[in-house]
Amino acid sequence: MTSEIRTEEYRGVLCRRCSQPIPIPKIVVAMEDAAKQQESLSGQAQGGRVFTIRCRSCEGEYPYRSKDILSLEGTPKSRRLRENQLLRESGRLSRAANA
């Protein structure tokens, strides 16, 4: 009996600051697919498209080109809850102010 292990894949870029994989939004994937399809129909290469993405690990935000998109294995890292950070920080400030 042969069992194949399926690994999930997603499209993303590597962070320029911390080198962690960043999944690209579905709208960017759709725009890239449409642009590639149009290029293949017209036979003319369009200029490189640029989009900005924020890293989920280090919170760095950098511009990336369409040629930087990679097919990555695994599941994308979940977003870090920035609200939790803000609540913790505001909690520290209020305790300090009340002391």
C-alpha cells in the first residue's frame, strides 16, 4: 500500500529583514496570475510589478517584486496579535501611573 504525504504549499516571499517566509495576499496572487496570463497571450513581457508586505515575525514592511514570489511548503505563520501587545503595553502604563 502506498501512502503519499501531501504537503501544503502557498505562495510567498522571504522577509528582507529576518528571512522568514511571508504569505502574499490572495489579491496579489490573483493579480500576478492575470498578468502572467495576459503576457502569455500577448507575447510581450510587462514590467515587474511591485507590492509591499509586512512581515508577521519582525513587523518589517518592505517592497517586493513579482519575481521575488516563491512557492513555499508548509502552512503560513499566523498573524501576531498586535492588539495583545497594545493591551499589555497600556496595562503597564496604567499600573505605573497608578503607583
